[in-house]
Amino acid sequence: MSEKRRITIIIASVFFGMFLSYLVYKLKRGGAELSNSDITTLATNFVFSIAIIIGVGYIFIWKKKKDL
């Protein structure tokens, strides 16, 4: 699998997961607007998911360079 395809799949899965989380919060509120707390929670989830993906990717690249 090429690097470009792998990155595209990862980005698509993160955004799809965030979209599903948004829908769950909307359903929880009965279709009403999200509160500031809900938006903060969604933003925090997004930031941490990106950080985890970058961290794991960096570890794999580091291991590949060292042939581990």
C-alpha cells in the first residue's frame, strides 16, 4: 500500500469517526444545538486522536529506519 493511500485512509477514518461522534451528540440533545461543553469534548477527542495517530506513525517510521 502506498503512503499516500495509507494517509488518505487514516484521515478519512478520523473524520468519519468525528462525524459519527457529532451525530451521537446531536441525537443525545434531540437535534438541538450542541452546548459549549459538547463542542469542547468533540474538539478534545479530535486533537487527541490526531496526536495518537501522529505518535504511532512516528514510532513506526522510527522503527523502520532502525530496522527493528
